[in-house]
Amino acid sequence: DAGKVISEYGNAEYQKLNPFDDEQGLHMSYGGGFRIALNENFIVAVDYGMAKDALDGNSGLYIGLGYLY
């Protein structure tokens, strides 16, 4: 996964929105997950992700129970 902030905080209406001319690059992360269907309407989802750069955070474990959209 990757993301990029393309505008300053504040009034973005008066700022140019060019994602290629700022000092920061893409904020990368990686991870994985799995889904287990216990029956037709109950699914257990487990996802784990890690930031590539320590400035973006450490890691996250996400567990979802129930019917997932």
C-alpha cells in the first residue's frame, strides 16, 4: 500500500495540487491478512501491516468479526 499527501493543511483552494513537486515521496507500507468464513454470515478477518519508514508509525493488527462488506 502507498499514499501521498498532495496539499498543505489549511486552505487548499489557493494552493497548487501537484503530487510530484514536493519534498516527501510516497508513504509505503506492507503486510498481509486472511479471512476465515465460519458460516455464510460470520467471517473472521485478521490483517497485519507495517510502515516502511519509522516516521510513519510502527505496525498495526486489525481483527474484524461478523459480516464484512
